[in-house]
Amino acid sequence: MKTEALFDLTGKVAVVTGGGDGIGKGCCEILAAAGASVVVSDLTIEKAQATVDEIVKAGGNAAATVCNVLKEEDLYALIDFAVKIYGTVNILVNNAGLGGGGRENPYKIDRAYVERIYAINVFAPWELCKLAAPYMQKSGYGSIINISSMSSINNDPNMAIYGSSKAALNHLASNLAFDYGPMGIRINNVGPGATGTRALASVLTPEIEAKMLAHTPLKRLGEVSDIAGAVLYFAAPISAWVSGQVLMVNGGGVQTLD
Ligand SMILES: NC(=O)c1ccc[n+]([C@@H]2O[C@H](COP(=O)([O-])OP(=O)(O)OC[C@H]3O[C@@H](n4cnc5c(N)ncnc54)[C@H](O)[C@@H]3O)[C@@H](O)[C@H]2O)c1
């Protein structure tokens, strides 16, 4: 097989949550560049459409829809939209996520906060897996990629809820790999280290960045394209015998906040 074919997603349909910005947008763009038809979803149609416009301008194929992953009806509508527009779902990127940044003082957060973080980081990915898997099985090609975090393995103050939700996401994938493998579906997680997005900018101070870089052998923070590259690897035929794994993409280091 030629190298190009190992990364070729021509004829495949990809669904991405939170595709209007940051890592999700980078995933949409790289999957479209590899030939996939991409369903870009986000909280507003304007955000999703902006990513679609860039993909189409670059010669790719994409369609925009609204999906707030905190709303169960939106999850159903997202998969229905993909099937209606492109006929099936082959690749699912559970990217939309919230929390972290060292803002979770255990005495200040309440149960509603914890439920919200688990709803977006664990329940929504679980439910989208469940909704998409039958189409993947029927189509004969299925790859699910969840965007986890270095926080799933780090230990930091004020990060217990975000960190544990992402750890749950890792375990969800490694266990579902056993359920989905016989259906011809792979499921893997990508765990970004600190990556230059709007979400990171909201918590990054020069002091925090200096601490992170001190623990980062490659001496820079991540870029969206670093994470998107790992997502492409898991989405594409090159990783045909890889499932249940978590790949940390983190400049080789630890990048704790502390
Ligand atoms: N940036 C980092 O340093 C970093 C590190 C580790 C993990 N992550 C993970 O990467 C993922 C993406 O993070 P990012 O930094 O690109 O964030 P971002 O804030 O730059 O982009 C997130 C996108 O998701 C959308 N979104 C937010 N809530 C949503 C919801 N309820 N339903 C659907 N979409 C929603 C936003 O509108 C936005 O377009 C998250 O799961 C995050 O936990 C990011």
C-alpha cells in the first residue's frame, strides 16, 4: 500500500463536535484535507459554518450543523444530520469538552458544576458512540477518537473534576474497544498537552507557561495541528490494528499546572 493510501479518507464521513474553533476546527480541516466529508458541529451555526467555509475554500467537502452536546436531542439530531446529508458515519471525533485550567476549588464548586463537566466530557461522547456505532458497523469502516487531556493522568490542585472526567473518558475508550472491535470499529483517545487555543488562552499566564515549558522537553506549547495530526492517524487506515489506546501529544513532557 502506498503511503498516501494509508492516510486516505476519500468516501468516508466524519462527524466532529465543537468543530467551530480550536482543536475541533483543526480536526475538521485535516480530516477534510485527507478526503473525508466532514460534518462540522458547534453551539451556533455561524461557528460551524465558518469552519465549513474554510474547508470548502480549500477544496474540501463539509456541512455545518448545530449541536450542543449537553442536549441529548442535539446528539440524536447530529447523527441524523450526518446520515441524511452524507449517508453514514465512519469517523466520530468527540472533541467538545469543558473544565480544567486549575479553577476547580473543591470547596467552591457545586454538584451542578460536576454534573456539567461529566455531561460534556463523558456522557456526550458515550452517547454519540452509541448512536454512531451501528452506522459504522453497517458501513464496514468505523473509527472513534475522543479528545482527552494530559489532565487525565496528571495530578494537580483544583483539577480533580476535569482530570477525573478525562480519565473516565480514557477508560471508556479502552473498554469500549472490546465491545466495538468485533463490530469493526476502533476507538482511541488523543490527550493534548497545553495547546494554543482560546480555551488555553483563558487560563494561561506567563508564570504558568514558564512552569509548563520547564516540564516540556520540546520547549514549546502545542499547536492545534499537532493534535489534529494524531487524530488523523487514528481516523485513517494506517492505524487499522490500533484500538483502545490513549496517545498523549504533549511535547514529550508532563505540563502540570503546578
Ligand atoms: N487547549 C488545550 O490546551 C487542551 C488541553 C487538553 C485537552 N483539551 C481538550 O480539547 C478539546 C477542545 O478544546 P479547545 O482548547 O480546542 O477548546 P476551544 O474553547 O478552543 O474550542 C471548543 C469548541 O467547542 C465548542 N463547545 C463548547 N461547549 C460546547 C457544547 N456544549 N457543545 C458543543 N460544542 C461546544 C465551542 O463553541 C468551541 O468552538 C476539549 O475536549 C478540551 O478538554 C484542550
